[in-house]
Amino acid sequence: MCFIAMPFGKRKADALGQAIVDFDLVHTRLCEGAEAAGLETIRADFELAGGFIHKPMLERLLVAEYVIADLTLANPNVTYEVGVRHGSSARATLLVCADRFVQTLPFDFKPLRVLTYTVTENGSLVEESGKSLAQSVCKVLTQAREGQLPVDNPIMQITAWKPAGSIEHSKTDVFLQRLQYTGKLGEQIKTAILNRNLDALVAIENDIIQLPKEVSQVHTAILGVYLGYRELKAYEQMTLLFERVPKELQQTAVAREQYSLALNRLAEAAVKAKDFEKASILRRSAIAALDEIPLESVTSETYGIRGRIYKAWHDALCSAPPNRPGPEGNPHQESDESKAMLQKAIETYEEGFRKDIRDSYPGVNAVTLRLVRGTKADRSVLKTLLPVVRYSVDCAPAPKNNDEKYWQTATKLELATADEDWKVAKQMLNQALGIEVAGWLFETTARNLALQKTAFASKPDAVGELEQLINVLNRKAEGK
């Protein structure tokens, strides 16, 4: 997303009322350049009366990956937003200004790189100047997307400060939250998701998939529907939509990650239906989708999804009958292949945790799987790993919504049970029960604790404690 901070209409520079710049013409060219660089644009339209910038505008500014700020006439709203941007993001902020007014900019902007454009005496942007501006904007933003530009944040240039980015596993949630800032389509998608209306999402998909990609917000809307299907557990629709979206969207990390997650969910359903061969094919496709993500785009989220696939693959191999392709074992006599999948899952989760130590999701899964395997080496690693994951979740950013709050609490619960700290586990359970979230979240935690229960089979007291926790979580998942 590219947020454009600038005035609108024809603005005047002196009391005589002489029109200086037609900002609507400039905005058209800025959008042209940003969209040519593959970005979705959204504009900040300031009220003529001025006043403090309202909350939605600040939120748009903060969720956008890129910002263009037109400093012409040194509009106080725009200059304020540049300050907010520099104080909150390490991503590119492109400053532009009509060349006639560069010398009148406040002193603080003098050292910064400013892209200039030319307007006529009556404030118009002629065709040649407009094309040149669009081409320059496209070039700079393309370089920014490819990581070719030096840091343009003056705070980072002169200090060691660097703003903390989002934890990767929350990026899809952030994307869904920002749909409300992308116009009518975004509002329709958000409403369909909130109302859990799958038919409405399908209808929106059928409308937007036919639109040319040049139409503003089409890419954002397609991904919004795609992630909406995920929220509604419509995994078959996710995979079908993935095959229909433009190639440039298929190649994005978030699309491939979520496509892989959907394939794995379908594989889990196939296992329940005893179709182990189909499950194996789906999981191979899921891994292949992740393998297509460029190395520079791989994040802790990518590792987390890959680890989940290997973990589910291991579980399927343990539950399938011996005559299935594999070969498959059973929960008490694991095959070499199931052991290999468990090893891959542990290694992948731990690699994801090392990728971003603030992301406790892969870390807590590594703890549980090492606990389940329970070798002497696993027990040794757990002495170091468990407190590090606990420290990670304790230092996590404040949750933005109830789902994030629940996952942080559930992670603390799972770490407490892994450490046999039943007092803390019950405290975390009580906190989790008080959070209003979908039932499947409680079901997921119950499944994780059931895994731990197998690891404590030789400890009757621990098994009893875990059974109590699991029963409460399952009842909550069922709405009881």
C-alpha cells in the first residue's frame, strides 16, 4: 500500500488568492507512478478547516508500507505526517515538491532528498511534466521495493534507533484490518467476514476477479477475499482462488504461505476421511508452494507454516494403517518416515524461532515436539529453549486484538504445562477463558495439550492435570 499525504484541489500561496498548484493533477500523476511500481494507492484528503489529523488517517499512515508526501506550500498537516512517519517506520518515505517552492521549505527538510516537479504559473501540471513525475515516482518506489535505496529516515541516519516491525505471524491480521481503508470493496469484504457470510465472499470474488488489474484496489480486494476464506475456514475456495489470481499475486509470499496452509488443512481433512494418499499429495504440494518463495522473502511465518505441515504429516503417518503408502506406523511404533517428519518439524520450528525470536509461535511448537519425542538430547535442549520462548512471549508487543491476546495467553499456558507448573497453567487457563474468540482457538490449544499428555504418560499426576485442562478447553470450544 502507498499512502499519499498531500492537500487537494487548487491551493493558494498568498492573501491575493492567486492559484498556485492544482494538487488534484499532481495526485493523478503520483498515483500513476506508484501503481506502475505495483502498489495500491490511498490518499489523505485534508479538511479545508484544518485541525488535528483524525485517527483513521493516522492508522492509514501507519499500516502503509510506502508513503509519498507532497511538501509543496509546506502544508502543516503533511509536514506533521512526515514527522509521524519518520518516528514510526523504517520503510521508504518519498518526499516531493514543486520546484518553485523547494527553497521555501522549512530548514528541517533541507538535508532530505526531495523529488521535484514543475508547474506552470497558473498552477497546472502540463503533460510532459506529469509524465516525468510519474516515471520518477515509479523508478524510486521500484528501487525501494527491491531494497536498492539507502535509509531515508533522518532519525535512523544519525542514531542507532530502529523501529520494531510487526511479528510476521500477525501480518495477515494487519492486512485484514487495513481493508477498511481501501474503499467500498474493502468495506464489503470486511462486512462479509464479520457476518461469516461465505456466499457474500464468493459473490465478491466473482465480481472482482473479472476486473482489469489496473483498477485501483483490485489486488488488495482479491487478497482480502483470499484471507477472508481463511477466516471462514473455506480452504477449498482458497485453493481455487489462488489458481485464478494474477501471476504477480501468486508470487507474493503471503499468498503462497496461505495457499500452503490451506492445502495442509485439506490434507488434515483427507486424513480424517482415511484418504492418506490424497493427504500425502496435498502436503507435497503445500511444501512445493513454500519452496517457491524467494529466500529473501522467507520469514518466521514461512517456517511456522512449514513446521506445521511436517508435524501434521508425522501425526498422519502415525495414525495410518501399515498397508498405506509410506510406510505408515502407529502411535506406539513409529516408522522411520514418521520419525524423519518429526525431526523436520522440530528443526523447522526452531529455525523459524531463530529467524525472529519475538515470534513465539514456532518456539512453543518446538518445545512441545521435543517434549513429545523426549530423548535425552531433547530434554537437554528444553532446559535452554523453554525459558527463551517464555521470555519471548513475555516481551511480545501488546496484542492488537482478542485473537492475538488469546494466542499470547495460550502460549504461556502451554509453556507452563510443559514445565509442569500447574499453578501458572491454571492461571493462564482462566485468563484464556475470559477472552472472546472463536471456539476453534480453544480446540487448537486442547490438541496441543493432548500432545503433551502423551509425553507425560509415565507421570499419572501430570496426565491428570492435563486432562482437566483439556476437558475445560474442549467444553469452551463447544460453547458450553
